Amino acid sequence: MRAFNKMMGRTRYVVCRLFLHLAGSDVAPILGVLNSTAREAIAADGDLHDLGEGLVEICETLLRYDESWLSASNEGEVFWDEGEAGDYVNELFSDSGERYGADLDVNFASGSNESFSLPVTRNVIVMLTAAYEGEVPDLETDLSNIPALKDALKALINLHYKEKLRAIQVHFSPAQLGDELTNDQLLQYYPELIPL
């Protein structure tokens, strides 16, 4: 019985990553939200509450653009050891950052007049990685359909307000105004995407 009690007292950590591909002529404003949130995240210097506020803003924005959702994917692992969960977060961070167009230069002058002549991308990929304590069925399921994806984004918002998030990462492509993410690059760098 002692072993059972010990097991019951252990903390369950979940690390999950969600990919969402938005497409169409009206997805460019999402990049503005993503870029401003990225700048705020850097200014927050790792403060989890501030990062969570940014995550909420991104999730709410994505929910407003649900008509532009084209494909998605998700993955994750459950851990009973915080260190192992942290290692997996770092692994996903490196993988997300190495994908095409996901490296952000926050020194880019987004207020410059050059932006009027820049091409507007028709594809945006958002990668959300979160680590949390407990169990959230809406995040620990197949998210390759629109209702499940909506529930998952709402669950991420709730995790922030319940203060259950332990790590938050956001990557997106293209990360620069004027960069373009082509359909060929989508297939090459984001092969796990499943049409919604």
C-alpha cells in the first residue's frame, strides 16, 4: 500500500506541442499579433505570468481566425519527473526553432515604411508548446479536427488562468514581415500537418 500512496502523490507533467497552419489572403494580421507578443515575451524575461498573457492573446487571435485554419497536428508526452519534462521542452524548442522561417529577429523595424512594398504571405504556421501539471483531456487527444482544436486552444487559455502552466513556447513562420512560406516549404518543413 505504501508504494501506491507514493505513486498517488507524484506530480503528472504533460508537455505538448500544437501546430496550426492558417492560409488565405487575410492571415497577415496574425503575424502582427505574433511579432508583438514575441517582443513582449522577450521583455518579460521568462516571467511565466507575462508569457501566459501572451499565449492567451495568441490563442484568442487564432480562435477568431478559425475560417483560415487549413491543417494542424499535435504531439506530446506525459512525465512523472520534472527534469525529464524540462528536457523534452528543450528538445521541442530546438526542433521548432530549426524549422523553416521560425527564427525571429526582434530587431526588425516593424514600423518602417518599407512594409508597404513587402509581399504578403498566404501561409502562416504557429507552433505552441506548453508544459503543465495535471491532466487536460482536451490537449491530450487527436487535434486534427476543428472542434477539438478549438477546445485545445481554450484549454491552453484556462491553464494560464488556473496557473498550471510550467513552460510556454511560441514559434511561428514566417517570423519576418516580407518573408513568405510557400506550399513546398510547408510540405518540406512541416510534414506532420493533417488537413482539417
